[in-house]
Amino acid sequence: MTFSSKNIAELNLLLAFDLSTSRAGIKIHKTASPDDKEAANSLYDKGFTSQIDGGYLTSSGITAAEHVQSLYMSLNPSASK
């Protein structure tokens, strides 16, 4: 079992959310890479975000982002987020 490149793009996008506040969303602009646009669309389709171009995390999106950020910090203990 491995992560696909699509999964990696989704994980990276989930890392972009600031979990210290529920008032901070993200916006994927039309100049974003195709991978970022596809990841944003996929996260929306899965119910993790409120908008097709980012928006805010839903409750399941918050849970997913918490897991992603925890895994990132476990793999990169010297990194500060």
C-alpha cells in the first residue's frame, strides 16, 4: 500500500490549513497548479472542505487535517508548524 501522487497533493493541502482557529480557510486561485486544484476538488468531494476551491474545513476535514499534521510532526520532529 502506498500513497498516490493525488493523495500526496491532498495531504499537502490539508497541511496548509491553520488548525489553531476555525476562522482561517484557504483559497485555491485559478493560477494554482493543476495538482492543487484537483486536490482541492477531491477534498471537497470527500466532504473535508466547505468549498470546491478550498474554503473552510468541515468537522471531518478538521479530523483529517489533525491526523495529517500529527503524522507530519512525527516524521519531521525538528520541524515547526
